[in-house]
Amino acid sequence: MEIDDADKHEVRFHPLLKFLSRIPAMQTNETPSRGFGTGENDDGGRSVKLTLDIRHPLARRTVQELGHVLIALSIDEPLPSVFNRCHLLPI
């Protein structure tokens, strides 16, 4: 996935999105958003919406690893993490 100046996302998100696009089971596409959604809250919090291919052989492992990384980002003060299931697809 190539991130460039014409990308839909703010520049500060580019390194993170480039990294996320390399994760197994992550779905990307050729739209200007590259399949990701990004945003910033009024209180300064940032969010990234992503889609995983649940049929990918490493999908379950990907979710587990992302959960471990996101919860353990800070040793002294764990980050408040909220995981929302968005579009439920039939399996």
C-alpha cells in the first residue's frame, strides 16, 4: 500500500496505516481511503477503523496480537481501549 499526499488521511496517520496494511488478514483496497477510516475526537483521542478478512488463516491470531499490543502499549498506565464490533458478517 502506497501512502502519498493525495491520500484521504492526515499525514500523521500515514506511518500507522502503512504498518497496518502489512498485517496478515488486513483488508485494503484501491480507494483513496485504502480501506481504513481515521478520525480525531474533541478530546484529542484518535481512532482507526479497519477491516479484517475473517476467512484468512491468520485472522484469529491477528486479532489476538492486536489486542495484546493495544492493551499493553503503556506499562505504567494502560490505555483505555474499546473494541467495537462493527459490521457483523455471516460466517
